[in-house]
Amino acid sequence: MKAVKITTDGGKEVVELEYGEVLRPLQEAVGGYIELISLRHFVADMWVNEDGRLHHLAPNPVATQLWARENPNAEKLLGDVIVTGPSDEHGETLGLMDDQVAFLLAL
């Protein structure tokens, strides 16, 4: 399944995840414990480092811009993030559709 990692310097890369085996790769992508931000209009989930402020992580302007589309009063997101598809009926994280990947890479 496809996901997109967005780094604090604006870099974007496609990441391949295995269905049912996403916790460790998500934690590695954000550099710590994960926190979910649901992107309802985009039908996706964004995973951030839940301790970003505590660890003084750098701001992520691209991820903040994406989150602001959902929540105009959004706080700045910190650190690298990874965007996946939503969860299925079993609570397992799904991958992104090809058009979602293309949109994210174009941000």
C-alpha cells in the first residue's frame, strides 16, 4: 500500500507499507510515537509525532497547509509526517489511491 512522507524541508516521497504491519513504519517515519490527524475531506489520515513540541521539531509548512484545508484554525504541524489512506472496517490502515499520491506529490 502506498503512503506519502512529507518532510519539514518540503520533500515528499512515496512509501510502501504492508497491510496490517504499519505501526513500526509509521513511528519510524515521524521519529517517535504517532498521533492521528484525520483528513476527512481528503479521505486520508495524517500521522504526526505526538511529542513534536516536546522535542522542538521543526515546523512542517506543507503538512500544515494540508491540515489547514480541513481546519482553518489549525496549529502548525511539527516534524515529518506520513499520509495514508483511512482505516478499514477492521481498524487497519489502508493505502492511498494513485490520484491522492499524485496530489500530495504536487503540493
